Amino acid sequence: MLVIQAEGVTKIFDNGKKAVDGLNLRVEQGTVFGFLGPNGAGKTTTVKLLNGILKPDSGSILIHGYDPVAFPSQIHAISGVLTEHAAMYDDLSAKDNLVFYGQLYGASKKEAVKRAEELLELLDLAPAKKQLLGTFSTGMRQRLSLARALINRPSILFLDEPTSGLDPESAKGVNELIQQLAKDSGTTIFLCTHQLRYAQEICTEYGLIDDGQLLATGSLDDLRALVFNGAKLELKSSLPPDWIPCKVLGPNRYQVDVLDEYEIPTIVSKLVTKGADIFEVSSRQLSLEEIYFALVTQKKVTGKVSEVEAGRSKQYVAK
Ligand SMILES: Nc1ncnc2c1ncn2[C@@H]1O[C@H](COP(=O)(O)OP(=O)(O)O)[C@@H](O)[C@H]1O
Ligand SMILES: [Mg+2]
């Protein structure tokens, strides 16, 4: 089932800034959708548009079939939102904060307490449940914000930079929880981040955005197919593979793009024949980060933005 449908969505702020420019998105239920781009790319604005907090200047949005501007209470009931600065009360305990927000969603006191206890357990905050939020570390606060976003068992969860400011350990915990939610309860997750490396670990689909424009959408394989499907072969060798294009990474270190892994043994045996000592051979596919930068460069050079949908790529000219 399609949970998020956005077509031609554009948002221009009063100062003339076009923060989102002709955005097309289709996200299926249960997807962990990574919406990725650097600061200022338009991610937070998109989350606000998808939640009905902002109204698009043109284009249409449907969340579970509802227009979020026309049906804010329906959207509120089915979605959870974690923003960078979630409002909670510093002078209330962790548990009391959750109970308060649970009741705001219409739960009885008893139900809200039960749900709060469950979430505190899930997010490893049970030992600190009586502690005032004001005394929480950044990591604990972020986990409590996530608990708050989950209080109404949302079927769609918007996470805006959920691991910003977290130490690697806490970030890992939050990542695991996000994956678990999508896997166990089919929750759709719309995850915004500028940390591409972290996104690659947990997302199943991606939308890459730059300066308000979508560069591409699809799975990692779809995105790779737009840029380079082969592998980067890295060699530590006393001689360079100088009969093919190769990049020098450092002393005795070389990188070659290979289209097929069967090229690797051929390259290695030719080097050996030439008398090279080979110390290390490794190969890897393009990372999300490399794909992102290749697509940004491609857009700058050709003015074209690539879009992949259902494995098929199409191209259109950026406005
Ligand atoms: N209320 C606003 N008024 C004017 N410009 C804004 C407003 N909110 C965001 N912007 C601008 O819109 C662009 C996109 O911002 P944002 O959606 O916050 O990006 P991201 O979340 O990807 O960092 C930025 O250039 C930002 O400065
Ligand atoms: Mg943002």
C-alpha cells in the first residue's frame, strides 16, 4: 500500500526561498525511507509539508490517502513525529512526560501509564523513569523524544535527524530500534538525515535531495545503476596497473574501476607476470555517499536530475 504520495510539491517561503521544488515521492508501507541531503536541502520543510504543518504552494500530498492540510486530525492520529527540538517538559519526569502526551492522544490515565512503561523499557530508559527530563543527557533526551513519537502506535513515523548529537553507542541503539519497528510492526519510517553513512545501514529505500530538488529515488541498487554498477578495486602493489585507467591513492596504492568482478583475477595475474609484489587486493561497490556526490556533480554538469521508480530509470531536465 502506498503510504506517502507527493506529486509536484513546491514550497516557497515568504522571503522567496524555494525550499522544495517539484518533489515527487511514493513510499510503500513498511519501508524505511531515507530522505537524504546536506543541511538546507529541504528535508525538514518536506516533513512539515507531509504533516500538514506547512501548506504547499503547488502540488499534492496524500498520507494514507488523506490530504494533510485538509485532514490534520487524521494525520495526527496515525503519525508520529520526531523533530530536532521536540517540545517536552524539563520539570516533569520522563514517565510523566510520556503519560501527559499519551493522554493528549486520548488515552485514559491507565492506558497512558501502561504505554509509557512499555516505551521506557523499549528505549532503555526504565531506570531513569522518575528522573526529571531537565537532568537528561542528549542521548537520553533523544530516546525519550522517540518514545514520545511512538506513544500513539503510529503507522507512519517521521524522524528528522534522529541521531544528531548522539554518541555512536546511542546512535546504534536508536538505529536498531528503527529497524525493529519497521520489521515487527510494519511501521513506515520517513527518516531525514545528512549522515549518509548512517542511513545506508538502516534504510531500504532512498530519496536523495539537493537544494530542494529530488536527485533520485530508489533502492541502493537502483541508485548505483544510475551512477556506476561496477566495483572499486583497490590494490597495494609494488607496480601500478598502468595499462588501464587507475587512480593513485598513495604509495603503492592504486584504485581501478571494474565493471565485472571477473576482471579482478586478470588484473592481478597480469601484475604478477610483470613482476609486481602484491600485498593487498580488495573491492567494494559505491557507497551511498559516493552515489550522492556523483549525482550532485551530474546535476551540476548536465542540469539533469535522474529518477528511478520501480527499478526503471527516467530522466528529466531540472528547472
Ligand atoms: N521559515 C523559513 N523561512 C525562510 N526560509 C526557510 C524557512 N525554513 C527553512 N528555510 C530555508 O529553506 C531551505 C531548506 O531548509 P530545511 O528544510 O530546514 O533544510 P534541511 O532540513 O534539509 O536542513 C534552507 O535554505 C532554509 O534556510
Ligand atoms: Mg532539517
